[in-house]
Amino acid sequence: RTVYVNGEYLPEEEARVSVFDRGFLFADGVYEVTSVLDGKLVDFDGHAKRLERSLGELEMANPVTRDELLEIHRELVTRNAITEGMVYLQITRGAADRDFAFPVDATPTIVLFTQSMPLIEKPTAKTGIKIVSIPDLRWGRRDIKTVQLLYPSMGKMVAKKAGADDAWMVQDDFVTEGTSNNAWIVSGNRIVTRHLGTEILHGITRAAVLRMAREVQMTVEERPFSLAEAKAADEAFVTSASAFVMPVVEIDGQPVGQGTPGPLSRRLREIYIDEMR
Ligand code: PDD
């Protein structure tokens, strides 16, 4: 595989980042994951805008223009012959002597790589996924897409050990989001997903699915929903760049609705894939 590091395209074995990089020492960095369908980037502009916002919130310099970033994404997709999969991008504050206070003039480290993987024909899209709930113990600025992913990573392991696929995080009885996706429920004909704020990541897929649902006259509410409301819902699903729209069929061992992917979840997945490819 060819990867991109600080201006160079290199074989992955030759790519190097400093041991003093603040991404490594402090998780002082941000990232984006953009999916690729039929060799084309899905919603690149949305990801580029959110990246710029994350960098701004952390007072981190942006080493590339949006056009350059697009060019690097496309070049890697071509060089690695990715038809379906994703491009991972990470920008960290760069290398410096270890100090909690960061240097204001550090040179950021930028890394991109690709991963080829099936996104449309995923077995879980047919069966749905099982969720367990865990408390949301992350820091309070979840709207910034930082590389501090240890808590979500531990949450995913909790799910696996319980025989489930993923975890939903809960704060004050309300669901915030999944470990790496936004959480949704369907009650009657109403589709509910948490409103934007600092408690959740502002998902690019979330925004697209909201728009598409409204375009086909579905009723959408952006508001908090409790774990109890989710367990009593007719349907549930998650959205992310790699999951698209993924039905949830079980929460904490209880079936959601009929315990099979619901009609609105399946329809939204179809609409999303149709529009994005
Ligand atoms: N995760 N919430 C969290 C905590 C996330 O990490 C993600 C994305 C999302 C969905 O955002 P989007 O629709 O823009 O992908 C919500 C990516 C895919 C990841 O970490 O792999």
C-alpha cells in the first residue's frame, strides 16, 4: 500500500513519524474517515469542513488547502486501486519535547492511508447489529473529532465480550451516540436522533440522512431520547461513514421492535446508497 506522510507518497514500510509526535504522546490530533464507493469519495466536502472546524477548535494549524486535500485523497484511491473502502486522514500538532503546554508554532504531521473493505454488501446490513449500553465517560468536547479513542475502543470490547456488536453511550439516562456512529430510533412514524451540541460528533452521514429523510417526507425530530425510549422503539439504527445506515435489532439483550431490521431503517439505507453512488 502507498500511504501519504507530510508531502510524500511512500510504501507503508517506509513511512515514518517521530516518537515525539504529540499525536502519539498526548492524542493531540484530529482525524476524518471518508468512504469510497465505486472509486469515488462520499461527501468529501462535509468531511473537509468538519476537519477545518476540529483544527480551529484545537488552535492547530492546517497544513493543506481543501483542494490539496482532495487531490491527496484521490491520488491514494487511484494508487491503491480502491473501489470500495475508506480513506483515513490524521493531522496531529507535530513533534516537540514533551510538555503539556503545546508549542504554538509546531509543524503539524499529516498522514493519510486507505483501507479496502466491502461497505454495501455487509452481512450485518441484512441481520442488523446488537447493542449494549455503557455510561458515556468521554471528555466533554465530542464535537471535535480527536484521536482520543480509547474509551470508545474499550466500549467496543465490552460489547464483543457480551456477544454484541457495538455500544451506545448513555449520559443522564439519554443516549449520546455509538462508539463510532450516531444513534437513531424510530417510534411510530417519527425518526429521532439527538440534537447537535458538544455531547456528540456532528456526523456527516447523520446530516445527509436527515436531509434525505425530510426529502421523502419522513417526520424527523432532533432531540435527546432515553435508553428506555430506545428499548421501546419500533426500530433503531446507527449512521457513520463506514456503516452508512445500519439497523440495530437488539439493545441490552432486548429485541427492538420485531428484532429484525425495520422498514424505515432499510429504506433509508437504500436511499443513502442510491444517492451516494
Ligand atoms: N466514526 N460519532 C462518533 C463518535 C464517531 O466516531 C463517528 C465516525 C460518527 C459518525 O460520523 P460520520 O457520519 O461523519 O462518519 C459519530 C468514524 C467512521 C470512525 O471513527 O471510524
